Amino acid sequence: MIDITSTIEPALNPHQARTTLNGAVNSRSVPRAAVPADVGSYWLAWVATVTFFAGFYSLVVPLPRYLGAVGLPDWQIGFVLGAFGVASLIGRPIAGVASDRYGSRWVMLVGAASLAFGAFGVAATTNVALLFFLRVLQAIGYVAFTTAGTALVVSLVAPEERANRLAVFGVAANVAISLTPAAITALIEVASVEAGLVASGALALVGGLLAMLLPSRTARDSGDVPSVQWAIPQRLWLPMLAAALLGAGFAAFFQFAPILAERRSVTPGLLYTVYGAAIIATRLVGGRMLDRFEVGRIVMLAAAIMAVGQALIASTSDLALLLLAAALVAVSGGLFHPALIAHHATLLPDAPGRASAAFYVAFDLGIGLGSWLFGVALQFAGLPGLYWTAAALAAAVVPLAPLLRRGDRV
């Protein structure tokens, strides 16, 4: 049984030295110590996050239905839904800097309010420009809350258990996506599409109010007000590249699973169910290994597992093997996602918000650019070409992963 109730230690020892840009130790540069937090704060952050994600995933079913019901043509529906990706990439760095300067809980509240307003407002208009704007607000809410929440957890836990705690924290989103769409589908069947939008906004607000009960972590706690820095430090480039390549692998499965299911005669819900169960199990059972091994080994293993899973999808129509492939993709995500977030935080110890934002910018870029690449591969090489491309991108991480060992310890 996983011990997830032990006392959480301060995030950093103030006497520890910090790695410099080239990985050497600078004994004169000392990162600030995080304020100790009790285990209740960690679990309150988990509850606030699962509530917020329930609100976010409540939009999955009713939003496209509403856009179609009010008469928008397909291209306008795609235009509105596509606003999310652009806004999320712009919002991540802003949310990261704001979390470091003003405290995570305030950014989480702003994010919850933005998602709630974006959800409530949809039912009040049929204007495509306003709907686009409301979708942007939903995206801003998502990136603000998730970036700040991750930064808060990074600051609450000790480095030696950070990846494990992040893995367990990530279960919140997995639980929400496993349960919420089905519940909202049942709701709108007996009520209306608008009821699903209202439920989304209400859940988001509850998540934001819960976040206000959390401790705030800023540099002001140690008497240091950080300067605003937008540039990405060079030491983050390699882990960001790994996050982007593996994020593309996630997109290949998650975004294209409905097409996979249709062409291989598989129920899409079965693929998602296996994926959800496997990633939750990996986070809970495998999370403790993440802090015991070098990040390079974890990422290498995750990349190899991802490549095998994508290759299986590309080469078989057997149901059992396809379900195994879905589980392998999930296991990979359950390993690399918390490991790379923790690694980013280790490389940027004084700015957990910027570190979290850097990871998610890379991961989101991998999803977006990967989806475009896979669309081209699907067009010209069919489903096998799509997933062989995804396997190649994941395999490219394997030789890069050992380099992540350099400078990964404080």
C-alpha cells in the first residue's frame, strides 16, 4: 500500500547548492527554502483540483452539442473549439510568472472564475465572435488553474518525494475525466444542454473557492521579490524537447482514438477505459519508483514503452493487443509526466510557477504540432503511418533521455 499520508518536509534545504546553467555546482548561489506545509494542504489541493477538472471536463459533451444546436456550420464549430490551443500556449507563461510573484491560490481562483464565466456565458449567446471569446476564457481558466496548482504542489513537497507526490496529484485529473463526461451526458439527457454548461461553471467555482483555503507560496515569504523573467533557461530546453515528443505520443492515442476505434472495429469507450485505469494504477503504484531512479532512466523507460504501444497500434487489429497498446501508452504517461515536471522544478528551484509553465508549454506544443503532423500522416499513409510516426517520435527520446542526468540534482 502506498504511503501518502506521511508528513511533508520543506521543499528545499536552504543550505543546498544550486546547479548553474552548465550543470556545475555553484556553492555561492542558494535557493530559498519553501515554507513547510502540512499534509492537509496537499490533499486540499487534490480535492480542489479534482473539482475544477470535473468542471472542465463537464464541457466536453455539452459544448459541441450547443454549438451545433444553435446552427453554427462545422468550420465555425472548429474555429471556436480551436481557440483553446492558442490561448493555452499564451496563458501558460503568464500563469507561471504570476504564481511565483503573487501566490498560486490567487492564480487558481482567477482560473476557476475564468472557466466559470466562460461556461456560464455560452448559453447566453449564439454569436460566433462571443463564443470564440468565451472559449478563450475557458482556456485561460484551465491553464491558470493547472499551472498554479502544479506549482503549489511543487512548493509543498520535498524534492526527494516530489515526483511521487506529483504522480498522485495527477490522479485528480484522471478521476475527473473518467467519471465526469458520463455523468454530464446523463444530466443533459434528463435536463438540457444548458444544464451541462451551468454544472461546469458551478464545479469550477467550487474548485476556486477550495483553492482559497490553501497556503500561498511566493518569493515574498523569504523576503525576496523575484524579477519577471520570460526567457526559458537553456537548461530547460532538453527536458522540454522530451516533454514535447512524448506529448505528441499522447496526442496520437488520445486525439485519434475515435478514428482508431472506427477503423479497427473497437468501441472507443473501451480504449479510453483501459487507458484511464492503467494511468491511475501507474501513478498510484509506480509513483514511488520515480524518486528512486535518475530521471533519465525513467524517461528512457517511458519512451520505450510509448514506442512499443504506438507500434502495436500501427501493426495489429487484434482487440487484445490494441487494449494492451492503450495500457502501454497510459503507463508511459503515468511515468514521464510527473518525472519531467519534477525535473523541471529541480532545474528551476526558485520559480516553481515558471518551471511548471515550461513543462506544460512544451507538452501542449507537442500535442498541437503532433496532431497536425499525424493528420498529414493519416492522409497520406493511413492509420499505420500515423502510429508508426508516433512510435518514431517516442523512440527519438530514448537516446536523449540519458542526457537528462546532467545537473538534475540540487
